[in-house]
Amino acid sequence: MNTIQLLRFIFPLFAGLILSYVSLNAFILFKRNPKDNFLFYFIIALIFMAVNMLIYSITPFLEVGQESLAEITLGWSIILIMIAIPFYAHYLHLIYQEISWISKIYYIASGAGFISLLNNPWKIYMVENLGFYQDVSLLLIILLSIQGGYIFILSIQALNTIQERIELELTFIGKNLKKSANDGNRKISSVMKKQKQLLSKKRNIDLLKASWTIGIFLTILGLALPGTLYSNLDSIGMVIIFFPQAYFLTRDRDLLITLNVHKARDSAIQLQKSLSKLQKQLPQQVFSADVQSLLKFIEKADSLLYFQEEDSV
């Protein structure tokens, strides 16, 4: 086995193991709270990707006469990726929760990709001393590139949404640091610990953005430009995308839970809409007196529960 074949084995295997590790951690969190169904789609997507990479890693060991196995390790790996992408896109949608015209283009490209694959499937060929490779249609390459670009845009939007939530929590903590001073050193220590954790999560998300930017570019190139020159780029791209996630999960198992930020945002939006309707129905004086008292109560209760939760950790 030469160097190129060895790399074709190592990178997909490494990517598959990383994806398996991240999906296992997500499954543990999902079992802890099955209501967080966004993790279900995340797990399914990563399982398909992991199986794809692990199967693909066998390819360098195949020889002439094993074309049927090459059909599985190469061709079916494309099918698994195309199945995984919609699950991962839905996972990101559950975080970002906004569907724009770009989303509609993605859905069209995703459906067209499956049709294109059925009408014009891949071709397997052997390169001497390098092993089996595959060719796909130009149309499928374009459609996969559109899907990959959309996943990148959506992932950055989702990560920005997470950071916005963290910024709100940091602002909330800053306002309560002075109030906590009257409760003793233990209370201040708890608040500052939470602040430190949030700042760490914020830095980690910045690194995730960088890894996504580099990794998705390489992944799209590897999928869109199959052949001997680009054969390892998609595997390297997945390693760059998911290795930081695996690393952060070893230090912060609840990092994935941080992604479930849309519930709080949606509750705030719904509360604001309800208050606007209530304001139109009630006299201004009654509304101001009653609602302001209610808001102060909610703020106080939220503050107590927020820091009580941290003390119990």
C-alpha cells in the first residue's frame, strides 16, 4: 500500500470515528432529555455520515475483481451522504427556525439530486497502484455544491443565533453581579463561574465557525471534484468540521444542549406578541400597573431559578 492509499484509509477512518464519538455524546444527552428532538436529527445525520466514512475507508484495500465491493464503498457512500444532508439541514432549521428563499432552493436541489443520481448513477474505475475511484455527473456535482453551500450558510446562522443567546445571558449576569454582592461570596462565586462558562462557550462557537468555514469548503471540493487529486478532501473537511466538536464535548458535555436556544427566543417573542394584544384590549393605566408588576415578578423568578440551577450543578 503506497502513501496515497494509506491516506485514503486513515482520513476516512479518523473522520468516521470522530463522527461516531460526537453522535454517541449526542445520544447520551438525548436519552437524558428525549423532548429535545433536535438532537434526534443531529444523531441520525451523524450516524449516516459516520457509516459513510467507515465504509469508504475500506476502498484502498480493494483489488481488481472486487468491483461489486467498490460499488458499495464508493457509490453507496454518496447515497449515505445525500441522505444525511437533509437530516442535518433539519437539525439546523430547528435551531435557527427561519426558512427563507434560500431554503427553498436547497429543498429543490436536494430532491433534484436524488433524481439525478437515479437517472445517471456513478461510474467506478480502477487507477493502477491507486485503487478504485468514481465519477458522477456534472449535474449532481452542481446540486451537491448547492446543498453544501446552503448547509454552510445555515450553520453559520445557527451558530450566530446561539451566540446572541449567550450574549443575552452574559448581559443578564452582568446586571445581577451587583445584586449578588449582598448575598455573600458564595453567590458571587456562583455567578462568576457561570459567566466564565458562557465566555468559554462563546469562544468555542467562534472556533466552530472557523472550522465550518474551512471544513465545508474542503468537503464540497472533495464531493464535487472526485478523482485521484481530490479523493481525500471530503474526509479532511469532515475531520476539520467535527474534530473541534469532539474536542469541546470532552470538556463540555452540555455544549450540544447550548444549541437548544430557540425555545427561549420563541417564548420571548410569543410573550411580546401577547403583551401587545393585551395592551390594545386594556386601558393604559390598568395595563401599566398590572403588567409591570407581572414582568417584575417574572424577572425575579427567572433570576432566582437561573442561579439556583447553577448552584445545584
